[in-house]
Amino acid sequence: MNHSLGQDMPTSPSMEELTYVRSSIVGLFESQVTSRALATALEVNNKTFTYASLSQRAERLARYLKAHGIGSGDIVALCLKRSENLIIGMLGVLKTGAAYLPLNPGDPALRLGQVLSHATSRFIVTDSQSMTNIPAVSSQVCVLDHLPVTATEEYDGSTLSLPELTDLAYVIYTSGTTGVPKGVAVTHGALANVFNDVAQRVAFTERGSWLAVTTVSFDIAALELLLPLCYGGKVILVSEEQARIGRILAGIIQHKKPTVMQATPITWRILIESGWAGSPDLTILCGGDRLDRDLANKLITRSSSVWNMYGPTETTIWSTADRLSLSDEVVSIGEPMANTEVYILDPDGRPQIPGNIGEICIGGAGLAAGYLNDPQLTREYFVHLDVGASRRMRVYRTGDLGRWNEHGKLEFHGRIDHQVKINGYRIELEEVEKVIRKCPGVADAAVLGVGGATNQKRLYAFVVGEPNYDIAAVELIGHLTRYLPKYMIPEKFWSLDRLPSTPNGKRDIASLEALTRVKTELTV
């Protein structure tokens, strides 16, 4: 894709741009440590940590890693449960100039090993609660709560230097069509840009507190775990168990009174179904999946404001936003965020006129550096466009479909391919299919993302067995559990003699969906 858009063609609605942030995430955090040393930075498990104490603990880890050769250009994996160690690990790695790679300790060891091998991570930072699932790899392991007291004395260099805006801040792995997860590499500059926009958008200050509920392997977790620390506020960190149970989460909101909370639509729906009456001072960020009108209205009446957010991992957390109101005709994904440009293109790379649907392509300060250790995939999805008489812009081809409506706002209209989202997680169906085909006795497989009554996708799998081989659902689930995280495992399975196809040889999606209504599924 290498086309000229022309100066007279529509691109994105204008939005007052914020100035570029000129400091890395470490620089933003350290400025708060200097000015608010004794203020509370983190509250977790009935414990509180000041900016000074959090910085000191992170510095201790940073100096230990530095003493072992970690610095700019390195990637350090974090395999930590949701405790203060998670924040300390993130800050400690960033202080070295290296990038952190968040891992979910609950994921299968085989998948963790696959990610670690692809990322060529030299170090894994863990703690005694999270280390049991770490696979046998060549990376060195640092157990954070067993870090030597003398760690700060082991580094004999000068004061730690601040990362550059072009240095990597983190690498997040998402589902890949090749059957192997792909690592999205995000810089300090891209991360600081979205922080700056969101902080101003929701008026987040040192009086603010952010309730953090998202698992760290989901990219939006970086926003809720680090943004408050860059702007003088407080992070209220809850466990995965607390975040999953509506009545417990509702009680925490009522007791802690956070000013901001970010979550996917399913989490907000669980909260409301638990009887949550709302919080008049709470600013809500909702994203990661499509927000329907009914849920949007319920959130608006239960909060001070609701922002519908949109953005792929490759464009750093969020790229567009819309403050919703009860009078909105549709729930849009809004307008581009600061220093961001959005283009709607047809299959040939030409701009669509407002009202016409095309592929959403995003450029600007939030663009990721690319896919880690995969230059070919980077070239395929991060392309250059001529956006004016003498200006070229690097953009990311999202694979999402959208259009500009008559109000100049962006609407989401599904996918070009078969990628689906489950509770905000991107899932490439091809990756799940390839793992199913590796199961003994399986000849072929197809996986669908089927929408539920509340617009939430569910994974269904169709399996063709080898001759004279009876496939059992429990056998399939046991196999998948060894390789995939829970959110990528289909809810239901059907055994077929063959996969239906259209006259031109393509997969017959309609026939597969029809089979779920007339054919008995495999039982566990």
C-alpha cells in the first residue's frame, strides 16, 4: 500500500493537538518522586507505598539488573502476580533503560516459553508467589523478594540515565495468524503521548486515584498502572479475583472512591448486574470491545462521565476517544487523540469519502516501533502513505472497518479478517486452529467467533477426526490448556465428518454457524 491521499481528501476530524511530551515515563515518574516524595503512590492488599518508597524499591532492582549488564536495548520479562512487586518490577526495568515484557503467571508454561524464546529476553523478574510456572529457559531469573539487601551497592556506575523517547518501554505479545504470538514493541515517546492525552482528557491530577483491574498482559494495563504515577496520583491495585467478582469490585469502588476506572464492556456489565448503583465522581473509560447502546446508557447514569475508547496494541493503547451522552444517536469511537491521524481507506489504499466504510489506518505519535524480531510482518502492517503534496506518514493497517459519520466521528464496523475479541483480548482464529490440529487424532479444525446476546463473542470449534478415531472434548481441552491461555480456548466443540466449504473452496461460515443450532456438541 503506497498511495497518495491528496490534500483535498478527508482524513480525520480536527482536534486541538496537545504538545508532544518531552520526557520518558521514568522522567515523568521521577519528577513526582521529587515533588511528592511522601504522598501515597500505591495502595494494594491493605498496604500503602509512598512515591519515595516505591522509587527506592525500583531503584534497588534497577541497580541489580544494571550490575548484570541490563540496559537500553534489552528486554526483561516480568512474571509477577498483582502485588506491589508488579509495579516495582515495571519501574525497576524502565529505570535501567530496558523494556519490560509482561507475562501472565497463569498462562501455560509452554506458551510462556514460546514468548520468552521469541523475545530473546535475558532476564526474568519474578517473586516467590509467581515463580512456580516459569518454564525452563536460558534467561537469568531474579526473584524480587529474595533480592540481596546489598543490591544497590553492586552497581558501581554513575547515576542511572533516563531513557530516550525512542527507547522501547515495553513489548506486549498478541495472538498471531502464523500460530506464534507476535510481540508489539512500544516506545517511551508513544506511551508518554497517550498518557498526556488521557491525563488532560479526564483531568487527572495529584488528587486523582485510578482503580487498576486489568491483567498486565493486556496493553491497557500500562495506562492504569503507570499513568497515575506520572501525574502525582494514586494507583489502587486489586487482585484478579477481586476484579472478576462484581459484588466485590462494587464494594471496592464504594469504599475506595476512585476517580477513574478503565475496563472492558464485560467487566462493566458484570458490575451492573451485581447491583452496582454507580459513583457520581467516577470517570469511566470503556474499551477493548464494542460498547452497545444499552450498556453505555447505564454507565452514563452511574458516573460523572463515560469515554468510549478505541485503539489497537500497535498504536499504543488508545487512538480515538468519545465522551458519550444519552442523546447520542450511535455509540461512536470518537475522534483521534493527541498527535494522531486516522485514515479510512478502500481495498486499493484510496481514501473513502465520509459515510463510506473502509479500513481504519492510524498514524502519529502513538505508533509502535513494530513487531519485535519480525521485520517482514512489520513491513506488511506498518506502511507509508503520501498524505499531502510533500508529506509521507507511517501508518498501521488495523484490519478494522470504520467510517466517518455525519457528525465527523468514527464508527466501528467490524473486521476485514476473522480476528475476534474476547473480553478485549485479540484472538487470531488461525492460531487456535493450528493448535487444535496438533492434537492427536485431529485431521482438521475450524474456529468461529460467534456473537452472543450482549455482543460478546464466544469461541466455537469444529473438529474433523482421523479415520476410526473418536474425539473427546475433554481430550481437546486438555491439549489446548497446555498451549493456550484460558481466553483462547473454545467454549464448545462439534465433531464433523468434514468442514463445509463454499463453491469457490472457501470456508462456509454460515453453514458452520447453522450446525451449532442443529448438531449436538461434544460433551466434556
